[in-house]
Amino acid sequence: MVRQFLLFVGLLLSLTMRAQTGIGTTTPNASAKLEIAATDKGLLIPRMTVTQKAAIASPANGLLIYQTDGVIGFYVNTGTSGSPAWTRINTDWTKTGNDIAYTAGNVSTTGALTGGNLAASKLSGFVSNISTEAAGRSLALTDNGNILRFTATSGVTLTLPASGIPEGFNCMVLQGDAGQITFSGTFYNRNSFTKTAGRYSIVTILYAGGVYIISGEMSN
């Protein structure tokens, strides 16, 4: 018993006196507090669900876990113990030189997307979505940046809503067949026209200054 106790005390003193600790190695790297060496096994950190992660009491800044449900992956607390901010260590982006690419889904932002204010600054590889419309309807927020191609053979009405459209909204309307498109609601253009001019006519809609501005190939 005494011998075992002395061995235990000796082990503790050895660990305390050494600057580094090695697991699987007797010569841990001088820059590492702990080095784990292996050629046939890895390091397995705690795995848990979103609910279990949220239940961690006062998680330390830098705490790392592996989340097994929801958006699966490694998460690190980049916040504080009192206000955790779990950030996923993202492996979906591919970096090549100064370029990054993402092909696993959609990229979205709730803030401003900014770039250089130069002629050479541009977005490439993007086209407007074309929505084929067989009947009249109301303009929607989701139409922003789109081309609305109406294919009716007789007249249809595109209603401009009084609310719900943000400043800077714009879209294009194409009369794709014989049916003229009548614009309904409060809007302005230079000639007080209310309809598309005929088949293949193109009209743009811009919401600016709290009003709709409609311009293009129009008539009454």
C-alpha cells in the first residue's frame, strides 16, 4: 500500500514538474501543453445534440463539441460563459488562392453586400429568373429582380400592392403573347400609359421614393 501511494505521489510530481504532457509519446513537443501521438487512432471529443449543447452550464469561451443533429459538425463557443455564441467550424467553403467557393446550398445575408465602386467591379455568372405567368395576379416581393413573362392570349391585370414592396424593388415585365397587361394601382410614368404596347413589348417596374415608376413600351 505504501509503495503504491509513493508511486502515485511520484506520478503527480512528475506531471506537475514537466512543462508538457504526452499521451502516446514520451517527448511531447515543446510548444504543446498536451500532445497526443498515435498512428492508428484519433481524438474523439464529446458528441451531443443541439438540445444537449444548449444545456451546457456556463460554457467556456473556446469550448469545442461535435453536434450530431441539425446542422452536423464541430461547434465552438465564440461568446462568453454568460452569453454563449456557438459557431460551426465550417467545412463547406473551398478556398483557392484568393477565391472562395460554396456549392452545398444557398448563401444569404441580412446585411449589405458591398464591393468596389469601380467599373471593373462586377457580379458574373448571374441571370434573372423568368417567371411564366398565364393569368393576371398581384406583384409580390419575390418578383424582385425577376422577369415576368405573361403568355395570355387576352388581356390580364398586374396589380401593384399599396404596401409590402421595399424601396429599390425592380422587375421586368414581358408581354409574351397577344394579351396586353394592364397595370392596376397607383403608379407614374411620363405619358400616363396603363398597358403594355403589344406582343414582345418590355416594361420595367421600379419602386423608388415610395412610388411605383413604370416605363417602357406602353400604350392605353
